Amino acid sequence: PGYGGVAARSSMAVSKERRAVLILGSFGLLLVAVGTAFIFVVPGLITAQVEKNVRIDPNGGFTFDIWKDLPVPFYMSVYLFEVLNGDEILAGGKPKLAERGPYVYREYKQKANISFHVNNTISFREYRTLHFVPEMSNGTEQDYIVVPNMLMLTISVMMQHSSTALKWIVSGAFATFNEKAFMNRTVQEILWGYNDPLLDFLSVVVPDMIPFKGKFGVLSEFNNTDTGLFTIFTGMDDTKKVQMIDTWNGQKEVKYWRSEQCNMINGTAGQMWPPFITPSTDLEFYSPDACRSMRLVYEKSDQYQGIPTYRFKAPSSMFANGTAYPPNEGFCPCLASGVQNVSSCRFNAPVFLSFPHFYNADPVFLQAIDGLSPNSDLHSLFLDLHPLTGIPMNCSIRLQLNLHIQGIRGIMQTGKIKPVVFPLLWFAETGKIVEPLLSTYYTQVVLIPALFEYLQYILIGLGGGLIVIAVVVEVKRQGRGFLFWSSNKKPKDSKETKLAHSENLIPASNGIVLQEASL
């Protein structure tokens, strides 16, 4: 074998190395291309999957099943305010209260009478039942607590502009049935009702004033009842409208308030929202219990069990009066900011809503009562929402029920009670996603998208690494075995060189020569 054989073997080795470099570089470019494509394609795939899953599909599916029977444990914790100085209050003294509870109830919610409509809406009624949970409560339903006689005091205030003769009749009825301004009853009676013959008497004397008979309980409307007929959008044609209310009890707006804005039925039914929520989004929902739409505003970004969330809270303007917040003028007549008059949807009873312990309310309410201590952590209303899907992870709806009471001339049982917004109770309705739904949800909305996100960068990094390796190998291959030096001496010809010269393949060297040496 001569020079030609060596050259051939060398050329074959070079060809294999170059082929390997090309393969390595091409594979690296492919990985980079796939990873880069993932950056642009994966968000779109996730968006499309979210839009598909959040819709209320008539054919059923994961979201429909969750929506129909919420697999989330809800609890209602009730705190009652015990009256410590009833006689002093009747004499015109300042009320002193002590908080009792919580009395905790497991709340079950189930949708029924479900009907899909051709305009991509669905109608339903949601029934709720409450069951006492002793192990989570601080006390039993048989605890006796002194509280305002809501029925007697409400009737008295509602009759303050009636004739003196009618007031005397009612006062006589109070005396006949031994009704007093404050009563000592069990928690069960206070919340869920007790038989009171006064109701039957008043339904005959003033039938238009008393809309119910038999038992009277502060929260009797909360148990074994439904929240009305909701019609909401399914999102099948537009996911931006999913869960949004079309009508409630067949109405586009209520008729309780004095302005069109306050009567509007806005947002959702309060259980889910449309997807792709941003910090600039306000969460609106209609509450049949409050007879109005409510709005929550973004507070901060957070996490719930590893799932990214936005926390939304009730703004201080929610129960502000019309002077402090003009859009609320339609909810008036108002007192100072921090309480809302809901008498127009509560049979004209002087009932007011507020946050617990008059949190975020005008100090005048707090100063009128001893025993209250508002606290943001304990008494604010919040909701932790997964922004991508619009599904709440954790929430606590906290509200306080108050009664405006005062002494009424002509009704001796009211004594000299000074006008005051009197706290009766407050409740926290809480719910959070737990196992096994939590793991399923975490896998679908956090783990899988995270894997795709990591994969795209892994592919780009791996591809980039292969390209770098290919470049380095090629550079080394190009420089391998070539050393060059300068010489003024005529080199000694080898047999191959002489043969080449003789065949005029290589011109004779003269002067400075660059000699190749194989390493």
C-alpha cells in the first residue's frame, strides 16, 4: 500500500467523523426546534384544554359532575352574642355582650331541577341542609343563651308610627304571652325556631305584618331550603360567560332597592367563575341571602396546597353608605358606613348586615357596644381562586346579622332602650378543596403544565448542548494532525515526492517550504 492507500483510509475516517458530527448537530437542532415550538404551542394547548374543561357540557364530564354535586366540605360556624346586662339596656344603658360559639354545622349542597336550554344556559335549584357537628363546636345546641327577643323587638320597631291604640293592643298581647325584650333560649331554638303563640295572635291582628306562622328562628331560612331558581350560561359557545347568571327566579334584576345599579344581578352564583382571571378582574356574585350582588377585589397572589391562587377580599365600600360611596345610595336609607339596611327584602324588619364585630365599619357602631373586637384575620371575607380555571380553592364568607332596636313609646316592654344597631350573631361559611379531589386537581392544573414547561427548556438545553459538542468535535477534527513550520532548507525528497515530481504532479520546491507532518 503506498501513499494512495493511506490517503484513502484517512479520507474514510474523516468522512465517518464528519457524518457523526452532522448527525449530532442535526439532532441538536431538532431538539432546539421542538423545544422552541413547545414554548409557543403548549400555552395554546393548555388554554384550549381549560376552555374545554370549564364548560358545563350537557353530555356530562369532570366539570359537570363537580358543579352538580360539589365534592367540597362546607361548614357554617355560628357565633351568638350573649346579652350580659339586659336590665341595664332596658334602663338606657350601654349593651355588654359576650361571644359564644362557634356552633358548627356541616353544610350539604345539591343541585336539582337541572334543565339545559337552547341558548346555552342551564337552570337549577340548589338545596342546602345543615347538620350539627359537636366535635367541631364549642358547646352544644342545648346551651342556653340570653339574646334579644328578635320577634318582639322587630314588631315594636315596625309599629313605632302606628296609632297609640294599636300599640297598646300589641303591648297587651306581649304581656299576655309573657314576651320580654330579652329571652333565655337554647341555641337550637334561637337558630332553627321555637313555637310562639304570639305569632298566631299577630297573624290575626296585623296579618300584613307577619308573613309566617308557627316557628320562628333567626336562621330557619338557611336549612332545608333552596336559594331560588338560577339560570346561568354553560359556556359552550363562549367560555367568558361560563357560570355567569342570566336570570334569578326568572328576573334580570331584583326590585328591592332604589337604583337600577343596586338592583342588578351581576356575576355568578358564587361557586365558580370564568377562567383566565387576572388581578385587574373583580369577582362578582349574586347572594340571595343578602338580596344583592357583591363584588370582591384582588388582594394578593398566594398558594393553596401548592396550587397558585389569587386572594380576593371584600372592599371596604361593600357596606359603605351613599355619602362615602355614591353607588351604594340605592341601598339607603342608610346609617353610618359599615352596615347595610336589608329591611326591604326582609319583610320591612329593621335588619342590617355588616362584617363580624363591625369590622371595617364606622367606629360609632363599635363604641355603642361593649364586648366587640374586630380583627382582619378573624372577621374579613375572602376567597382564594385558581386564576387559570376560575375555581375557588378556599373561601370564608363572614357576615354579621344585626337588629336595629329602640324603646317605643306605647310599648312598655321596650323600656328606655337607646337606638342601637344590636349584633345578634355572625357566621362564617367556609369551604376548601380536600383529597381526593385536591390531588386530581393538582395533577391536572399544576403538575402536567409544569412538566410541559420544564420539558421545553430541557429540550432546548439538551439540543443546545449537542450543537456545542458537535462544533467542538468539528473544530478539533479540522485541526487534528496538522502542524506547520517554516524552513529555508530544501527538504529531502521522499520516494513518494520524487515520484510525484517525476510525473509533474507537484512542482519542485524552491525557497521557503511549508512541511506537513503527521502526528
